[in-house]
Amino acid sequence: MSVSQLKALSFLPLISLLLATVLLIPLERNVLFLPLNLKLALGIIASLSFVWSLRKETSERRLRYLALALPLGLLALSPINTHLSLSHIGTLFAIFLAVLIFPVLLLRGKGIISYKFLPKKLDFIDLGYTLLSIPLAWGGLTLYLKIMSPDVPFNWVLPTTPDNTELFKLFMGINGVGIWDELFFVNTCYAILRSLFPYRIANAAQGVIYMSILYDMAFTGWGPAFIYILALTQGAMYERSKVLIWVLIVHLIVDYFLFQIIVSSYYPDLAVWWHL
């Protein structure tokens, strides 16, 4: 077998895993214009290809792949949506917590997943990008949710008249999921992929996972394009800083504008400060 063939085979587990993620997690969504049964069949084939390809990996690399694949398998079986019932919120909380804990336990002592929040010293480049994310988040979400895909805010279901309890659950849910996004996609998925591949490949791959799960959750229409760009920038920031504070702040800034747009879409006259 040639060197190029061996190199291609080394990417087979990653390619198979990403294909299974794209096909199986947003199974009920219109992915690649494929019928449901065909998506399911192709997703199963991709999953089997992933399992088969692990035979040629070392035990260490196999363990890292499994630490990523098993949580993704759980998410594929989970009811990922924006329902605000307390039972659904509790179910998602338990599932999201499990997929954070499992890789940490499986890879404990290997220094791959590190919950490092604060830098040793302030980096003004990181701070500058974080501040720049305010107009970028406003502009990007306005373009996406108000111009290109104005129906997407209604993927979050609210009552016809404002209800403080529902608004509070929406606010906490959006921000809670936003924090989980960075802890899972960047601090877990990207960290594991980075231990297996160079930066550009690991970042591109985590963007696919990031995009697939959030597309399944609510970000339809042009969402995959916007989410993928956000994922790449978050991965780049984490690669540079090696801490979580900046990616968390940026995501919470995005979530602030997201919450405003959803509420103003439902209740345009609720209050002046809801408007962008």
C-alpha cells in the first residue's frame, strides 16, 4: 500500500464520523435534500464505516475517537429542540451534562480536555476580537434572522402574549445552551480532534459537528453557513488563547442579540429596548 493510500485511510474514521453526524443528528431536518429513509441508511453505513476503520488505529487514538463518537451517538438519540417545558429542559440538561462528563472520565489524566477559564495575563488581541464581536454578532444575526431567514426566530415557541415566566425560561435556556455549546464543541470536540489532527483539520471538523447539532436544534434556513463561520472563529480563538473566557463571552454576546430578535419577532411592541 502506498504512502498516499495510508494517509487517506488515516482520515477514514474522521470522515465517517462527520458523515454520520451530519446525517443522523439532524435526521428530521432537510439535509442534502435526501429522503428520511435514505439519510438513515447512509448514516448507519457511515457509522459502520467508522467502527470498521477504528480497527487500524492505535489503542490510544481509538480511545480518543470513542470519547468523541459516543457522546455524538447519545445526542443523535436525543430530543434536541427548543421546547420550553420544564420536563424537556430537565431532559436536555441531563443529556448535555452527560456528554460533557463522559469524555472527561474516559480521557482523564491525558491532558486533552482542560477546563481552563482565565488566561495568566490579558491579551489585547483576544480582548479586541471580543469587543469586535459585538457589531459582528449584531450584523450577522440581523442579516440571518431578519433578512435571509426571517422565519427562524419562530423555531423558538412563545405564547401569543408576553409571559414573564416563558421569557425568563427562554433567556436562561438560550444562555445555558450557549455556555454548553462552547464547553462541548470547543473545549471537548475541538480539544479531542486537536489531539488527533493539525489545527486546520481539527477546527474544520469541529465546525461540522457544531453546525449539525445547532441546525437540528433551531438554526435552519441559512443557519448552517452562519453557524459554521462562528464555529471556525471560536475554534481559532480557543487555539490562540487556550482558555474558555473569550469564547464564552463571545457566545453570550451572540445569545444576547439572538434573544432580542426572537422576542421582538413575537412581540414587536413589547418594549423599546427589545428592538435592535
